[in-house]
Amino acid sequence: NHQYRLAARPVGLPKQTDWTYTEEPTRSPSDGEILVKILYISLDPAMRGWMNDVKSYVPPVRIGEVMRAGAIGKIIESKNPDFKNGEYVYGVFGVQEYAISNGRGVTRVDSSLAPLPIYLGALGMPGMTAYFGLLDVGKAKSGDVVVVSGAAGAVGMIVGQIAKIKGCRVIGIAGGADKCKYIVDELGFDAAIDYKSEDIKKSLRKHCLKGVDVYFDNVGGEILDAVMTRLAKHARIVICGAISQYNNTEAPQGPRNYMALLVSRARMEGFVVFDYEDRYAEAAREMSGWMAAGKLKSREDIVTGLSTFPDTLLQLFKGGNTGKLVIEVASD
Ligand code: NDP
């Protein structure tokens, strides 16, 4: 069983030396346990935060521990009455080839309904984040102008599509012409802003004449500042993440112009998707319906091989991925 373990707490972007690549024999499951062969590992911006020794919504990964990651795998040996051999499951199995689990937090996925990697994207944690962040926290409704950053990424691409389904006007902010073309031409966003080549404030003025009702923020920093100059009255800013700040060696940059909240009688609210666990099934049902009806598209960016992990993780911070970034560890 090959594994990536955290060797050191990174300063700035994670380096090769922050990891150790280890190998240990796979043991048989004990009573109550399952042995899972991992097929796909989810790469998430949040992993960068879990590497820091700070208080957060989950404890940090310890030095020497297998890196935490959500993954999809197949049960090859079950000694837990709730699971059978051959079933496909999602769990926080870690960056490795095989995992032993007591079944807690493990959920079955149905490979006959959708290809397995989609359960790490649109029908998985990023999809749930988009759904509850936009509808519950952002309270997006028909006629709203919705702006989403990180718009060609796992969460952002679903946010924009759900907003369209709900009758909103949607503007996505993403890095590069290809991503901008993709979200408009393929996903049906009304407009895109390439933050790498455009003046964001100027483009926002052009696309959002009456201001922004919902801003779904995945990136923080300068882009958050820019959108805050264009809020409509009673705007909702959903703080989903701040990827532009995750590798800072200094304190994250806060919004410089927060008084815009006062002027616009606006609200800014953060959320953690895990708080909605009880309602995942409800969201997944509705989203699979939209997918079957051709209204919601999923896209996964799949890289092959566990050994690519340190480099593949960095793609998230360099904008190397379009859609959900996944490592294929083994074929079924
Ligand atoms: P993505 O698939 O969107 O990948 C990250 C993308 O971020 C990159 O492709 C890149 O796209 C963009 N990016 C990277 N650096 C910068 C930068 N400096 N400025 C602007 N954009 C940048 O990741 P996810 O969809 O998985 O996650 C999106 C956000 O949602 C993250 O902030 C994550 O932490 C957060 N999240 C929060 C959850 C919650 O419960 N609150 C749950 C899940 C995710 P580009 O080419 O456009 O720059």
C-alpha cells in the first residue's frame, strides 16, 4: 500500500519535501472493518488548510499521518455487516492505494446512475457546497444577478449552472480565455470575466449595470474587493473559500472596503458544507434530476497515478484544472 504522508508543515506552496512517499503491507480488516481499494482521490483546496497547525472546522493532519482526502473505492473485503464485497463507496480514505475503515462516514455510491468520479464532483462534496451555498446561504432567486469566482472550478461551475436553472443572470470570473469561453459556451453563463487579462471592476460595471445581488466567493483577496464595489442593495456575499490566500505566509488579506456592506445594506456569510449533511440526499436527488434533463453538466479533470499527487495538488493553486480535479489511482 503506497501512501503520501505529511512530512512537514508547508510555508507557502507545498513542496516535494513536505511529503513522504511510504509503502506498507495492506492488512486484513478486523471485525467491523472494511478494506477498500481506492480508485479515485479528490483533490481539494481545503487540503492546504488541513496541513497547517491551526484551529479550524477539522483538526490538522498530524506530521507523519497519511494525508487526508475524500476518495471513492471498491470494497474488496468486508467484515462489517453494513457493507458487502464489491460495493463502491465514498469516504475520507486518504492519499493512498488501500484503506481500512470501520464504516463510519462511509457512504455507498451507485455506479449505474453516474460514472464514479462524478461522486467527487457535481454529485459529491463540491456539488453540495454549490447547492447549499447558493440557495441556502446566498438565497439566490429568479431575476437576481449572481457573480461567482473560481467559475470554471468544481464548485464554481455548479454554482453558475444552478443559478441559471433558478432564473438568475450569471457572470463567472475565471483565469484565462479558455475557461471563460467554456463557462459561457458550454455551461450557459451569461458572461465571463477573465481576471488575468481584464480590469475586473470595469468589466463588472459593464455586465452588472444594476449591481450584484449574490456574490459566491471562492477566491477572496483582490477579486472580493472588486466585487464589493458593485453590490446591489441587500446583496448577499457567500464566503465559500479564499483560495488566493491559502498559501500566504502572512495573514490573509481581508476586504479593504467592507463599509460597502453598510452602504448596500448587504450581508456576508460563511458556511461549511458538512453542516448540511442531513440534506445531502435531497440535493443529490434534485441535482441528478437536472443532470438527467441535460440542464446540469459535470466535468472532471482526471490525472492518472498516485505518484503525481504532490504536483497535481499544486494545479489547484495555479489554475491548472478545469472542473473537479481528481487522481485516478487504479482502474476497477
Ligand atoms: P477549484 O476546482 O475551483 O480549483 C481551484 C481554482 O481556483 C483553480 O482552478 C483556479 O482557477 C482558482 N484559483 C487558484 N488560485 C487563484 C487566485 N490566486 N486567484 C483567483 N483564482 C484562483 O476548487 P474547488 O471548486 O474544489 O474549491 C473552490 C473553493 O471552494 C475553494 O476556496 C475551497 O476552499 C472552497 N470550498 C469550500 C467549502 C465549504 O464548505 N465552505 C467546501 C468545498 C470547497 P483559475 O484558473 O480561474 O484561476
